[in-house]
Amino acid sequence: MASPLLTGHPPALRTLFLVNSLCIGGAEKQVVSLFNGLAGPRHVAFLQCIKNDDTLLEQIDPALRPCVLPSLDVGSGIDIRAVRTLARRIDALAIQTVVCTNMYALLHGSLARAILRWRGRHVRLVEVFHTTDVGSRKEARQMALYRRLVRSADLLVYVCHGQATHWRSHGLQARQDMVIYNGVDTGRFADRWSAQDKTALRTQLGFSEQDLVIGLCAVMRPEKAHGDFLEALARLHARGAPAKGLLIGDGPLRRQIEERIDQLGLRAAVRITGFLDDVRPMMAACDAMVLPSHETFSIAALEAMSLGKSMVMTRIGGAGEQVVDGHDGQLYSPGDTQALATALMFLADRGLCRDMGSRAAARVREVFGVERMVRSYARALEALAERRIPESDPLLIQAR
């Protein structure tokens, strides 16, 4: 497909996606998916990173890479030079709508829009918010500023209904708001690995066919709560369960996590893959996946479900909209490692585990495909341009 930047045809709608960086993360993956999917006759999309990290650049359609603008090269905080550069680029590219991802991008987008407004140029501002739990005191203080910025946004997009309910009750308001579910590429995250492939990989990791291999795919940061999973795994061992843990990823807390593995006597039961360019084979080799972190609407969970893995997740944000508890996964209260261990023990029934995984894959294909997400955003941007009220994704009807 030819790059829309190079076609010479003026687009109906010109959109700039503004994101902190292209590091590996759920919000960043969502931006890449939207950027790849939105380009077409009705839409031209550009992508602007604030900081230098282009890890996910290779996942962008090569034909669209001319539309990825040079990084603003911000180290930290607010860089007025970068804000002015952003404003110039928005003006030069005749951008109509800037779609910001989370707080930091919204701050830069709001300042750039203020400069343009002073020059008589109007730009619509959309904020896509991925957070429910504000963990640190610093983040809580930042919310005071964030609320003011959100009020001036033309549209606030929540990624699930649970998150929307939470923040509406806490007075977070924009001129309009709506819900659009995150989506994943179900073709890319389809289980195409044979039983022999999986057995070979498990053997390479030191796992047997009899082991219940539970994976956790996340950057090793505090909010991902790897320690909760390790404590639950230790409880399973105390019950005599043949459970093993596969930590897929790396991060700043790796040393502390390794120390905790030793403290719990799990050295023979846990493997750490380190950073991987492609996590899919490792996820496919697991029997089930766990996500003990306080995520609002996890893309990593959707990817695992798409691969046919039952998910065990904390009951927070939109987890109850992703997973139907007891049908295609299980939910537990955040921090309750006893409940987590019980949920994981439930999956020791391999037939049940496989059936739940199959239902999880079917659910993602039905309601969480990337095509549906892109269509929802396209309709929202068109409604905004036409001064219509955009429609939220319907709240999912949960199976019983």
C-alpha cells in the first residue's frame, strides 16, 4: 500500500497520534495498531513520539514509516522547544485532530494546541486514557493538573466501561467521552505451533509434559506484581502441585525478582526468558497465563487469550469485560495470593484448562479484534469532525 503522505491526494481527515515513545507497552502497541489500520482513503495518520525509543518501529507497516515523524527528543519534564516544534509540525501537516495517549502526551498536545490557537488555528484534541489505579502520591498529585487538561479536550476515550464508570464518578470530564475497547491482531496471535514445537521448547526450558506451566508476560516493574505470582506459585508447591512459572520479559526489577525466587525456594521451578523480540512461541508453550498487575484493560491478556490461553487476572478495571470468570478465565482480588493460588490450582485439570483457553480465543476473535477497534476509532474521529456524538462500544454481555 502506498504511503498516504506520498500520494498527493488531500485527505478527508488528517490525524496525528502523539505518544510518549514506541517502547514495549500495551498503550504503545495500541497506537501502532491504530496507526497501521487507520490509513486509507478517508484517513491519513501521522505518528509523533515525544521521547527517543523506537523499539516498536519494526511493527509499523513499512509503507507508513514516512508518516512517522522524527522524535521530539525530550528527556524528561516539559521541553518548550519541543512543544514549539510539535506545534509547527501540526500546522505544516494541516493536522485536524491530535490523538494523545495518556497524561504526558496530553500535556504536550495541550500546550502545542494553545500555541496554535493563539495563532488562530483550531485543532481538535482527543485523549485516550489507559489508567484506572493511580498508584503513587506523585501520580495522585499529577491528576489535579490532568483533570484541567482533560476538561479542555474535545473527546476522552476510555478503554473499558469499568474504567469509565470509575473516573466519571471521580469527576474526570471532557467535552465528550466514550468507550472503545482495545483490540489485538488475532491473525498474528493465533496458535500455529505444533505439539512437537511446544514440547521441544518446554524441554529446552527444563519443563516436562506433566508440568503445569503458567506464564507471566510483562516488563519487570513494580506495578506488574511479579512477587504476587511467585508467592502463589510457592503455595501451589506446598500443596504438591507440579506447577512451574515462566516469566517472559525483563526489566529494572529483575534482580529483586531473582532474589525473591531464591527466598521462596523456586529456583528449579521458575525460568526467566529475558527480553524477546517475539513472545508468541513462549506464550504458546504455556498451559495458562496470569496477570497479577493492576491493569485497566490489558492488551497482553488479549494476546494470550487470542493464543488460546486461559487468563487468571486481578478483578480491576475492565478485567470482568475481558474475562468471563469461570468460563474462559478466572478473576481474583488484587494482592490476594491465596485466591490466586486457588485459581491456578483449578487449572491443573488439563482438559478444563484447554477448554477455557479455546473459549478465550473465540471471545477475542468475536469482540476484541484489531479491525473492530480501528473501525470504532475511525467512526469516532469522523463523528467528531462532523460535530456528532460518537457512540461507545456496547458493554459486553457475559456468558454464564
